[in-house]
Amino acid sequence: MARVPAEERREQLVRAAVKVIGREGPHKATTRRIAEEAGAPLASLHYTFESKDELFVAVLQHTQKLALESFRERLEPGGGVEQASRALIQLHLDLTVQDADFMIAQYELLFWAVRTPSAKRYAPMSYKGYFDVIDELLSEAATEDESKEEIQRLSRYTVAILDGMILQKIALGRRGPDESDVARYTTGALAAAKR
């Protein structure tokens, strides 16, 4: 068997963990199950990660990083914060349809972090990361008449809308939120942010 470079192996194991966690939940995401999904020897998982908790934190960071990288692709600089917020929410709904396991894994791991004493700090860190990046992206999209305070409020509203709509999309599938809902919610959120 050919030797796989450490960084490549790490990436394989993280991607496999996302799939297993999204499909079966963190309680069934054993190191053996994750190694099997990755097509890797179990020993390589234990060599790459000191503990399952460390692997789960890496997965949490990985899912957030991928989602945030996707945001940039849909951003229209100077297009206004409402357009940017709408694009970010629509992107997440599209991702939920394309890869529900990926989105489910993010929520599963958020709750895992909340419940796990050694990982509790990752739950607020995760949200802070989203707020910071969305603040930055909305700032890049903002027009001259959109204030920093409005952008920060809209960032929080955008994340709240995202959470609700993603969970509804996961639970309801095709009957879940659609583009018209995204438009209504973002228009309402922007109006609230301007108050």
C-alpha cells in the first residue's frame, strides 16, 4: 500500500468524518467507521489525530471553512447588503439540497460541542467565525449609504435566517423554503437592520 502524505490523509479522514456524522450522527461516528469510510487504516487515524474530539473539532472547522469559501464565489462587491445576504442564504439552501449530510454534520457537531465539556468553547467560536466573515462579506458588498451598524445587525439576522431555513430544508425537503422565502426574509431583515 502506498504511503499517503500526512496532510492528504488528514483531509481524507475529515471528509470521511463529515459523511459519517451527517449520515449517522456523532454517536455512531466511531474511529473505526470513519477510517473505513476514508479507506484508510485505523492506525492512520490515531496517528493523525490524538483523539476523536480533535478529529471532530477539525471537522467543525473544515465544514465552516468550506461554507465560508463558497460565500465569496456568490458575492457581488458593491451590489448592496440585501443582495449579498440573499445570495448567502440561497447558497446555503442550495448546499443543503446538494449535500444534506454536509449541512447536518455542521449542526450535529455544533450540538456535540455544546454537550462536550472539552469542546464547549468551539460552539461560540463557530458562530463568532460566521459573524466575522459575514460582516466582512456584507461590508464588501455594501453601498455608501449602508452603515457599519446596519451591516453588523444584518449579519446576525442573516445567520439566524440561515439556521432556521437550513433546518426547515433538511426536515421538509422540497416543501421547505425556496427562493421566494429567501427574498421575503432578507427584505424583512434589512428593514429591521435599518431601524
